[in-house]
Amino acid sequence: MTSPTIELYWDSTYAIAIELITHYPQLYPEDVGLHEMSELIETLPGFRDDPSLATERILLDIQIVWYEEARA
């Protein structure tokens, strides 16, 4: 039995960060540029938002949480 997919939107900062850690454990957030990170997020299972709505601020917020949680 598979677990249900969480629906992700750009304002789901924490959930996106956790999904990035889960799906890309080999990546370090500080090594991923914002454009690449946007593409990674858009390919996550459950991502449902409009890719054109991503702003630099949103991506930086996600990257900060990703960094903090990956180091915890």
C-alpha cells in the first residue's frame, strides 16, 4: 500500500523542503541554484501549483528551510 501524495503549492514551504530532502537526498541545498530548484520542485509528486507563480523570495524561503532541515 502506498502513502497518499501530499498536494504541494508554492506556499507549502516546509512540506516542499521535506519532499526535496526525501526525493533528492544526494543534493545539498547550498549547491542548487534557484532555477534548478524550481525545476526539482515542479517534478515532485503532488506539486499542483502554477510554475509561473514562483518568485525569487518563495524559492529562497524554500531553500533556507531545506538547508535548515537537511542539517538538523
